[in-house]
Amino acid sequence: MLVDLDAFFASVEQHDHPEWKGKPVIVGGDPDKRGVVSTASYEARQYGVHSAMPSSQAYRLCPHAIWTHGHFDRYREMSNAIMNILRDETPYVQQVSIDEAFLDVTPTKVNTEHPIQIALRIQQRVEALGVSCSIGIGTSKTVAKIASDMDKPRGLTIVYPGTEKDFLAPLPVRALSGIGPAAGAKLKQAGILTLGQLAQTPRHEIERMFGKAGSVMHIRANGGDDSGIETEDTIKSISNETSFAEALTKTEELEAAIATMASKVGRRLRKKQLKGSTLALRIRYGDRTVRSVQITLAEPTDDELEFIPKLYKMLRDVWREGMPVRLVGVGMTGFDGTPSTNDQLSLFELDETDEAESEEFSPIIAQASKRKQLLEATDSIRDKFGDMAVQFGSEMRSHKNTTGSSSKNIADYK
């Protein structure tokens, strides 16, 4: 079963602002600051607005929409309440984003309840919280995911055992998770437009086009998928990135942005009681090209006052004064204390660099105990009064220039 919350951010806003119900609501960045739509209500979608669309385009399509940057603490709170509902039904829950989760509800000798009854009960309980969900049920995660998108909002689509290939066959290849624009274009060049055509193509031909990923693609197009529910709550990376309305070109601007992202990463590390040994920096330039770099730290840390200067040094490896920058990202991984080769650090395609220490890039506060006291104090204030209650000067400088966009990445919400 795949439970997908309908237009989640916008639905929460409409629930919390009853006067917005029935009206187009857009959660996302500012139209005049290169923002991006995070979520659009179904009323806004009638005008062609959708997630990941540039906010400027969404404004042209629906200029009378209600706009909000969003209230992400509130979305986390609602998401957690819904995930608890799902865990009431089965211990086999795999949350894949703030608004999606897979469940294994296969009947057993102990629990003989039909999955459809479970799905209907989940929908009723979610509805009682003020939002809605669509659910797909199938014999695999692939089929359940596609089924959940078939009838929105408040949909329930069941693909019965033995009907998977017939269900998938007429759908476009892009309906299959993992087939993006590039793979879709490659398949189209080969004359493969539907999942039925993909399923009928000999597997070795798909493997020749896509390697090992082609084999998985072919199996799933035929209705197969042996990947199970992953219930282990293991965080492999913590990262944060933001884009800017006006390009950054000065050292102090870039360092302010890096410090802001690093502060968010450090706070998350401490909340999860994690220390990372691999630090990464990502830069997207004005021409949309991307450079990323990582270093292995001498000791695992959750202290941004220690690793911010290291990020400043890493910046010198990928950027020179005057080069326009539109996005800055910071990430940490290697939580077991070993250098990370983790390919799931979603922000980054990484180059390695040396971590040569110098006086210029030493910790902001030399004494570790003083750094710890300061961070504990700021964390305590933010826990009580919100993230904006106390800020370093660098955070205040960079916040004014952001686009206001955000993502649904699970790493940002767990």
C-alpha cells in the first residue's frame, strides 16, 4: 500500500485557514525571486500550476492565488500524526517523504483483515485530521505507487494479484518511478513509449541501454518488484541547501550563506545525536552548472562552529570572487565514523579535496567547551521559540536574499 497525502502543504494551509478552502493556494517561493512551487492546491492546479514549477510561471497562470512560503513545523507536526495512524495499522511502514509512506498490509494467519478495509479506515482517520490522502494497493511497491496517482484526491485504486501487467501496459514509460526525462527520451528514440512495450522488449536490450538499472526497469514494467518495506530508521545524510533571488558574487555573501546552511545542518545533527565525518559543499553558478567538493574530517563532529571554517576553505577550491552563485548547499554524512562513499547524499556529486589546516580556517571559537555551551544555548532558545528566535549575523544577512522555496525531502523532516 502507498499512502500519498493530497496536495499536503496546501491542504494543511487550507485546514488552518478555513477562509482559504475552495480557493487556489500556492505554497512556494516568491514569484519575483526565482522561487519554485512546493505544492499547489487542487483549485490552483485547475489553472495548470504544479509542484516544481517556477513561481513566476505559476503567478502568470493564477495571479489571484493565495501565496504562502509555508509553515514547515506545522507540516512536520501533521505528518507525524498521520504516520502514527499508519503505524497503528502495521509495524511495516516505510516513510519515503513528508507526505508519502509504503505499508505492508499483507494478510496473515493472525491478521486476516482485507487491505481495502485497512485503506478505508486510514482514509477516514486522516480525513478527521483535516487533510486527505489517496491510496494505491498492489502486490509490489511499484504497482502501489503508480496506483496511488491514478485517482486524486481521496482516491483508492486496487490492482488485484494477476492483473499487474494489464494495469501497467497502457501507461507511459514515465509513469514508472526511476524513469526520468533523459531515460524517457532514450526509450522514445528506441520506439518504446508505454510500459507494455517496455515489458515486451527483451530484457538484454534494455540492459544494454541502461545497464543494471535497465534490468530493474524491465522487471518493474512486467509488474515485478521484490523490494520490501524498509522499516529501519537509519539516516544516511543530513543536508540543507537554498537558492538565492540575486546571485551572490562577494566572499562575505558566500560565507554568510554557507554559515547559514551549516548552522541548520549542525542543529539537525545534534537533534538526531549524530556526528559526521564527511563534510560536503555544493555550489550552483549563475549559468546553472554545479561544482561540489567534500573532505574527510579528522574526528566526527556536530559542531558547525568547528566545521564552518573548513567549508570556507573548501569554497576556495570551487569558487573565485566575482563568480555569480545561485545556490549553496552543505551536507554531512559518515555517521559511523568512517569516511563516506555514500551515493545517497542527495545534494552532491562529489570531488575529494585535502583538508590542510591553517590558522586562517581554525574553529570560530578555539575552546571546544565554549563552543558547546554557545550551541546548547542557541539550540535551547530555538527549541522554545522557533528557529528565527536567535540568529548569528551571517544568518540574518543571507536570509533576506532567499527565494522562499523548500523541498519535501525526507531528510529535512525526520
